[in-house]
Amino acid sequence: MKPLLRAGAATAGTFVVIGGATLATTSVVMTVVRAGINHRKKKLSIVCKPCSGQKLVVCSVCKGDNLIDWSPFEDPAGRTPVLCPMCGGYGEQKCLNCNGEGTVIPLQLPAWASDAQ
């Protein structure tokens, strides 16, 4: 029984060592790849026009008023002001064009797409 137990412990130890080495290698590779992608993004990106690089835009639901008139029914007399569900009452929301980053990478259309006009 002891040789079998010893073999099982050795196998488990091998899996732990291999798993740890794989995790470390993957972490290093992902860090290098992420740095390369971020460098390329910075090199190609331009300022987002809808938010002018500010990362936020006026809320499209409350128009910056922070509140909306709400009623569970169609009756306009029973409307109650509530916090805007889109911006949470801040009056601004994350720019959906740049996803709140402030910069975008311009789309490069193929030559045949620009000639179609």
C-alpha cells in the first residue's frame, strides 16, 4: 500500500508543479501581450468626438436633469419624479462610442467600400 500511496503523492506533486509553471508562464505571456495591445491602441487612437475625450456625455434619458417623471400607468396626472435609471441621478453617463475611454481607433474601410458612393 505504501508504494501506491507514494506514487499518488508524487503524481499529485507533479500536477501542482506543472500547474504552477503553466500559470506563471501564462501570466507573463498575457502581460506582454496586453502591453503590446495597449501600446498599439495608444499609437492608433484619436480623441472621441461625441464626448470630446471627457469619457462622459449628458444622459440620454433625463437629458442631465437627474430625474424623470414616472408612472406605472398611462395616467399623466399620477407621475412621480424619480432618479434616472440610466445615470443613477448623476446626469451624465459613460460615453457609449468610446466605452468611457476617451479615445477610439478609427475604422479603416476597404477601398471598395469607399468607391461604392
